[in-house]
Amino acid sequence: MPSSSSIQASDRDSGKAVNSTTTVEIKPSRFSSFDPAHITKLVRKKDKKWLRERGGIEGVLLALETDMENGVRGDRTDIDSRRKAFGSNLFPQYNLRKTFRRFVLEAIRDPIIAVLFICAVLSLCFGIQKHGLRQGWQEGLTKILAILVVVIVSSSGKFWPITQCLEFSAISCYIPETDVVRTSKWQRIPICRVLVGDIVFLKPGDQVPADGLFIDGCSLNTEMTKADGQIDRIEVDAHENPFLFFGSTVVDGYARMLVTAVGKNVKHHGISLRGSLIDELKRITSIVGKSGKTVALLIFMVFLVRFLTGKLHDDNGKGVSFGGETTIGDVLAVVGILATPTMIALTYTPEDLVSAVRTCLAYSMKRLMKIQILVREPLICHKVASVTTVCMNKTGTLTMDSMEVTKFWQGLNSIEVQHNLIAPSVLELLHQGIGLNTTQPPSRSSSSSPINSTEKTIFEWAVKQLGMDVESLKKSCTILEIKPFNSKNRQSGVFISKNGDNTIHVHTKGAPEVIIPMCSHYYESTGNVKVMNKDSKALFEQILSGMAENGLRCIAFAHRNTLIRDFTIFQQQLILLGLVGLTNSHRSGTRETVEDCRRAGINVKLITGDNKVTATIMATKCGIIEPDYQPGEVIDGEEFRKFSSEEQMAKIENICVLARATPDDKLLMVQSLKQKGHVVAFIGRGIGDAQALREANVGLCFGTQGAEIVKACSAIVMSCKDFPFIIDILTWGRGIYDSVQIYTQFLLIASFVALVIDFVMAVSSSEPPCLSAVVAVSTGKIPFPVFQLLWMKLIAGTLAVLALNIEKPSRDVMRRPPRNLKEPLITAQMRKKIRAQALYQIAIFLVIHFKGKSLFNVNAKEKDSLVLSTYILCQAFNIFNPRFSEKNIVEEMYKKKLFLSIIGLIISIQFIMVELLNGFSGTARLGFGQWGLCIAFSATPSMVTWFVRCMPPLGNFKLPMLKPKID
């Protein structure tokens, strides 16, 4: 059998990759010239000493068998050996194969289910013993099947939202792609396929896919988010700091990096975030749990006192004595004393609250996915519901993505672009300035367009209208150095040399108000060079004003020959090549969306890099400002930066349009609004928006083709690319928060009322406590409190959540102002409703429990059925009431048919169990009059609330003053 090295050699010579089905033995001799652990820890420890000892980057390349220009071999043998030696770039993911079984096991381990299952088994055994096998198995087996149904339904109710949330998490935590070179070819691959030894090309907006070393590049700067949330900006170079970390993002410059560690070996950075909503839900859960334990302790103390004093009675009313010898009855009594309080203590830990939130999120996120809105941070909903200000960029948000070159100025003349009308010397310079001064990475084919949408539009226009031949252009010129676009300076540049020519050409492009002041001359279409004097500068300013008034975005191109590669020296004495005007139409429905936001109490602000005139025109078209806007509503970034902190805070709310804004201006605007107490949603799409997106309470980006840093900084990604969809997102946030509040209110009322019922029934019972847990099954009884909890578990855990989420949120939620972000989940108004409903229900149940036999002429079993049915109907109305807050309840009911069907299902099941399955449920059938009482008791609060809502306002109505009668 040939050795693995010979196989690899033959593959290398033949240029063929080993077939994936071929088993190749990888000997440890590969990469054995060093300890792989040293390579993986190199970046993590920033070990410059070890790097120098290995001969720098060249030594590491040699050790990793990587060619600096051609990369790794990349065949199956090479990939397998690298993964075996250094690991893969995959991170542990949640395994869903056994998830449902795990949820079923968790449901079976639930204290209520466990005790009920034991009781059902005992009931089966005692039934067979008492009635024989033919008839005795029916009741016990029916109870077991009922418990299994509850287990399956509740497990499914928890399993589905978990799987959905994990699915959305996997989508939202999408795997970014990166550019690598393998077998001499640049290719774009997911970062999970990156290997140690790969050479990766990094450009602005990219996420660093692994730990690695800087090979070469230009002005590379990265940002890293630390554990405390602070952002570090790191300058990377070949000498002082050649280390690149996984998870950081490129904000400026270009580079090639050598991957040295992947997967679990990388240095992790990041923020550990906890949702304040979940924290509050856990706090509420803790309160209910403590209440249950308190009630359980009180019941235990009452039972213990009654046990010790012998004040217990059996079914015949005879006193039960526990003196003398210990009997089986004494043991069962002690078991009963412990069982009932323990059941209550374990029951009232409503983890259904967190499960309900997961279900709400899963339903809502699935709806949003259908309209191409991806929520990357589901717990952001409470912030979305609180948004008071929406800040947005113009390009790609209010305007369409597609641009078009509609104006071209050569000198002081606007010309119809035909390349034969422009002097060849000027045309060649235009080709160089447009075709070589781009953000196009080397991983793309030489004839392809740049990634930046503005550059892409001009690039394609030059190919079509100016006859630019990209292939021949790049063959005839050599790029010496690139100065990437800088949002602060608003320009980019490139040094090139023509082959066979020692002259260095510097090309710059950018905002005309930046480029024109650096120009001393300008070209005419004939090739003549004119001096840029005061008069010509004034004429150029008029040209720029005219384009701005027509809503055109202008890019200026300039050039100069030099012998020195230094951008700082030659940002003057340039020759203006031309001005290009681009236009893109604004999106439909933007004005209506802005008006909808205002009606919902949300301010809309435009923050753009365009000049003041262009920004004002766009803001007026979209309804952000009126044509006769007030002074101070439109300012530019330079003016905004000059404000003192006090002036910024005083004027920030009045500013509607911020023009010529840099990334720092956008960040400052968001920070100032937050300091003023606003909850800010920022909509962006470019690299310059990343800081503002990260700082905003809610970051939203349009499109999925943007820079990785933009998507990483955004909580919500909108692939739909239509600004009106912001209303859907705001409606989602408010609707989902409403559902959480309604469910929390429902669960608290149901839990506290059930606690009081359990306490009263347990304490007032004349039977020994053992009968409520163990002995009762021998007589065919199911204790009322336990059955009630089983039924409520199904309602609270599944049906109530389904009812609240089966319908999509109504746009009616946008008629009210945003909620206060600092306001607790349970508001003061909710606390009043909870107290009122709980006290009302408790009063009704106490009356029925103690006076029901005499008042309603029912026996004990009918009385318990009356309590249970009234309780279930009350909880159904508790779900129903908050969903119908308008006076015209009939119209609202027509809109929410699915919701009403779930409520109807709950009531129907209760009716069937009482009337048809009363033998199984341990209840007694009720007459029409008794059902009428149940409905009347449960519906009364709803009717009173609706009546008060329909009453006309009293205004300033006052009772007339009664004058005293004087005799």
C-alpha cells in the first residue's frame, strides 16, 4: 500500500483531487515540524517572540505549507489533514434530534403529572381489585390516557416554539462568507469552511472569519466589541500589530490574512446579553412561586395542628383519633399532610410564562419571515414597542437601490456622453479614475463591477457610454497604492503607473465640495486645461446647486501626475476631470408611512451624507418636513458638530434633517436622542451606519447583500427593501408585547385565585388530608384541586397562548403612543385589573363553596362542579376581555374569528367534561340554570367594563348646589 505522502505527491503532480470516497491515511509527519498548539495560540497570546523565532509570516506560511500567492491546495486530502491537525471552523450547535423526547420526559417529571400518574395507576389497581379485570380497568386507564394527552399536548406546545426560535436563530446568525485563495483561484466560501493555512482577503464591512496574521494590505482598521460592551478600534499592520481576531469587523482598509486558528481555538470576544423582558418574567415567576410556597406552608401548619389535636373527621363525620398504636391510617394521614402542601408548593412555579413568550415570539417571527423580515434578536420586541424616534439614511431606505447617471459635466459644460466627443487624453484619465479607483477586491474577476452601489453605477455607465475596456485598462496599468474611501474625508484615491512609464498618476474622487477646493485647474472636453479661478469656482458652485435642486447626487473626479507616493502632499494642485450626477427615485408609500409613524407618536428624522439642498428636497417629498419648514429643522453635520453639549440637547428634538452627516454625526445624533429620553430605531445599510446601528435601541438594515458588519450590528434585517414595512415591524413589536402582557395578567389572576381556592378547600375540608392525595383513588375519586390544575395546565400552557397568537397583531396598536421603556411589564393599570378580577373571583368562589348548597340548592359534588366551571369560564373571559377594548365589540369579534374559536374550544371542552365525561372528571352534571349562573358570574366583569366604556364622558357635569331652606 503506498504511503499517504506518495499519494499526496502524485495528486500534486497530476493536479487532481482525491475522491471523497477514498480513504487516505494521514500520517502525523505533516505539520510535525512544530506543535500545532503553538500555531493556534499564536494570535490568542499575541506571541511576537514565537513569531520572530519561526521567521515571521514567511516562516509560518512555510510551516503551514501555504503558498503566499496561490494559497493552500484545497483538495480533499489537504482539507482532511488540516481539519485533523487544527480542527474545523464549526461551532457547537443545538442538537434537535432528541428534543421532543426530552420535552416529554420533562413533562412527565412535572410534580403535578407525576402525582396524577401515580394516582391514576393506583386507581387502576384498586379498580381491578374492587370490580374485577373486565370492568375495573376502565376508569384508571382512562385517567392514564388523559394524562398522556396532556403530556403530549403540553410538550408539543413547548417543543414547537423552541424549534422555531432555534431555526430563526440559525437563520439570523447566518454564516457570513469570505474570500479565500485556493489552488491559485480566488473563491467565496462560508466562514465555516475556512481552514488553518487559508489566505483570506478582507475588505471594509467583512467579519474576520478566524484568528490570523496580517500578510499585507493598506490602512487596515478593525473594531472589536469587548465583554463590557465597549468598542475597541484596532490598527493592524505587519510590524507593530499583525494579529487579527475572530469576530472583529473591518471598518477601513484592505488586507490579506493567514488563518492560524479556527473553531474552538479562536479567541472569543463579545457581549453576554440578557433580555430585560425575560428577567422581568423570571421575577414574576419567582413571586408566584414564593406565594405558592407560603400558602403550602400555611396549609401544612393547619394540617399539622389538626393532626396533633385530633380534630379530624372521616366521611361519616366521626372523629378520627391518632392515639395509641400506629396504624396504616396514621401513616396515610401523615402522607396526606405532606402530600397536599407539597403538591401546591411544587405546582405554583409558572414556567409557562417563559414558554408562552417563546411561543409568542415563534408565531410572530414566522409571520415576519413570510414578508422577508428577519428578527435576529427576538427579545427586542419590548424596545420596538417603545420606539419614539426613527432615524434613517436616504440611499436605499427612502430611495430605490438602483441608480442612474443622468448628468455629466466636463469643465463648465454639460455634455451628451459619447466617448468620441471627449479628447482621447481626457478619456483615458477618466477610464483610470473610474476603473481603477474602486472597492473591487482581487477575488473578483477583473471585468466585474465594484461592490459599492454608487461605484457600480458609474462603473457600468463608463463601460457603456465612455467605452471603457476594463481588461485592457488593468493590463496597461499597475496599482501602486490605494487610499480607501473615508467617510470623514469623503474621498478615496489611488496611485497607479502606466506600464513602460515612470510617471505616477494619482486619482481622487469624492464629494465635489471636498474635491473642487483641492483643484487648481480643470479639463475641458477638448483636452484643454483651464485655470480654476474664483469665477470658475463660482460657476461650479452654481452647477452643483442646480444638480442638488434636481435631487442629483454628485461625484467629482480629479487627477495629477507626480513622482512621489504621498497622498497628504498632493491633495492640492489637482486637475478636475469631471462631475457625474446620479439619481434614484424615492420609494412609493414613504409619505404615508411617515404620517402613520406620526399618528403613532413616533418622530421621523433623515440623516444623510447628501448636501443640504438634496436632503431638504427628499425630506419634503417624504413628508418629514413641510415646504415652509422652520429654522433649525434642517442643519448640516458641520453645524451640528459645532454645537456644545447643552445646545445639542436643547435643539436635538427640533432637528428633522441632518445633511452631510459623517458616521460620527449619526452616532452623536443617536446618543443625544437617547440621552434626551428617546427610544431610537436607526435604519441603515452602509458601513458608515454601523456605529449608529449598534448604538440605537433598535437597529434595522435593509437588504441581505450589505456589509457583514451592518447586518451584525442590526437587530432586524429587512430583505423586502421597502420602507413602509417599518410599520409592520412597529406593529409586531407592540402586538407581541401586548400578548405577553395579556398572558401575564391572565396567568397571575388564574394562579392567585387557584391558590386561594386550594387553600380554602384544603383547610375547610373535614376529611383527613390523606384523602385528598392517596386514599381517594381507592374510592374512585380524583381530588378537585389536582384535577383543576391538570386542566388549567392545558389551558395556560397551550390553549391560552394559542388564542393570543393565532391572529396577527392589529394595526389598531399604532393608534396609541409608544409605551414607556422604563415602565414595568405589569403596569399600574394592570395591577388594578389583577386585584379587581382576583378579588371578584375569590369572593364568588367563597360564596359558592360555603353557601352554594343552600343558595343554589345543590349537593356537594354539584357545588364543586359549579366552582370548577365558573373558574374555567372566568379564565376564558380573562383572555377575551383585553383583546376587545373598543366599543364596537361585534365588529372586533368579526375580525378575530380564530381567536374566538379557541375561546369557544375551551368552553366546549369544559361543558363536555362536566356533562358527558363526568364519570371520568369526578364532576356532577349541571342544569341549564346552573350553567346560566356560571356564565353570569364569569361574564359580569366584562359586561360592566363594556358598559362603562360605552358611557358618554361626564365632562364638567356637577350636581346642583342645594340651597338651605330658611324658615
